[in-house]
Amino acid sequence: MHRLDLSVAILAICYGWRGACYAVTEPTQLVSAAALLAAIANVLLFLGGGLALNTAADVNTDAQHAGKATLVGAAERTHVSHWSATEIVVGVAAAIAVTALTGHALPAIAGTVTALSYAAYNLDMLGRLKHKGFVGALVYGAATGGLPFLVSAGAVVSRLPGWAWWLAIGLTTISAGRTAWWSVPDLLGDRKAGAYTPSVRHGAYRTTAVACLFMAVGLAAAAAGLWRFGPIQTTLAMAAHLVVFAIAANPLLRRGAKFPSWRTITMRILPLITLGEVLVLAVPLVTLLGVPRI
């Protein structure tokens, strides 16, 4: 139901803690009550909104995909909607508690918008943006990229410097590109189920092209935010994401190259994405340990 294999569990931690890592000036701030509570809020919102709610909303669609039988079975055996609602409510409450602890408005605002973004992406009553093409990809990208960054950073500082906003925008756009790209392996099943994802609306080739454009813009914006840590650190932080971008662009550049399957994305590409998020998280931590910028 939550798809919590090792890669996804690590992703949840990165999404939850990343903003604080870039906002702190002392290592002890990373384990303050506010920073830890913000990380918990982000993890719960990701589990409840990004994963469980998405599982609940997509049961009928996923039933059309042979590779998702386990996921469908998990949703049918559990009260997935109850789990999702509880995790989202507790996640928003935790974000509001961070604001109460610190007096910083950013965690409560960003946490609430995160929950609303997941709801709008998944629920018919709020427009089911997943079926609205690239708009849905951008909304989901914000919910997994920039918004949790703001929740966590807001636990440490009341206002973010300009370079941090560039990083948040970059993380959002990279995630949006991946979200659109991941609809390509599901094209046939989604079309059969009547789900108007980006690939159903625009086809595999055009969806991949736009997804790569999003990723390229996101990589440039994130690099602009990371540049203050040094060009070598920036390159290392972006390396795995650049590899994922190259894999995504391959069918556009090589005649006869195949679009990746759902199994390839989950088994081979997701670990690369996870490595990329870990490297982005590592940049400020290494700096806090006194490693010089290069």
C-alpha cells in the first residue's frame, strides 16, 4: 500500500529532512524538536498523500496493469483510505505544530499546501489533476520537491535566502519531469482504464520530450541554488539526476531505442533517483563537517 521498499524509505527521509539540512548553521539544529517534527510531518504527508492516497485512487486503473497486482491486492485488503486520511491529517497537524514551536509561518503554510496538492492530484472531487496532463505532474512535483523543502527549512529559519528558493524550484521541476515520464510505461493500461495521464493525452514521445524539458530546467535551477557550495559539490550532487535525465532522453536521441518499462523504472531507475536525492542531501551535511568548497 505504501510501496515502502528500501529506495522509497530513503526517499521519504530525504524529502522529510532536506530543507533543514540546507537551513542549519550548526549540526545540533538538525536534531532539534522543530526539525525532527518537520521531518515527521513531511514523511507522513508523503506516505499518506503521495503513496497511500494515490494507491487508493488508482485501484481500478492499476488493475489494468499486470505488474501492479501486488499493489492492487494490498489496497483491497486494507482500509487504505483510512490510513491515508490519518497520515495526512497527522502530517498537517505536525507541520502546524512546527509553526507553533518556532513562530515561523512557512511550515504550516507549506504543509497544508502539500496536503491539498496531493488531494487535488488524486481526488475527483478536487479535479483529479493526475488526469489533467502536465499540470498534474507539476502539482505532484511540488508536493514531493519544493514544498517539503519549505516545511523542513521553515523549522530552522523564518525566511529562505534566494539561492534556497532556486534549489526548491529546481527540486520541484525535476520531480515534475519524472512524474510525467513515469506515466509512459503505464500508457496502455491507463488508456484502457480511461485515465488521461500525460502519456495518454500526448503520447509517449511528446510526454518524454516535455518531461526531459522539465528535468533540464530543474537541473539548471537546482545547480544555481547549489553553486554556492562549489562547482565540484554541485556536479556530484547532480550526477545521478543527470544520468536519469540521459536515460529518459535516450529514446528521443536514438532511433529504435525503447521507452523504459514499469519494471525497469522501479527496479533500475528508482535506485538511481534515490542515490541522487541522497547526494543532494549530503552536500550541506558535508559542508557542516568542515569540508572545504571546491
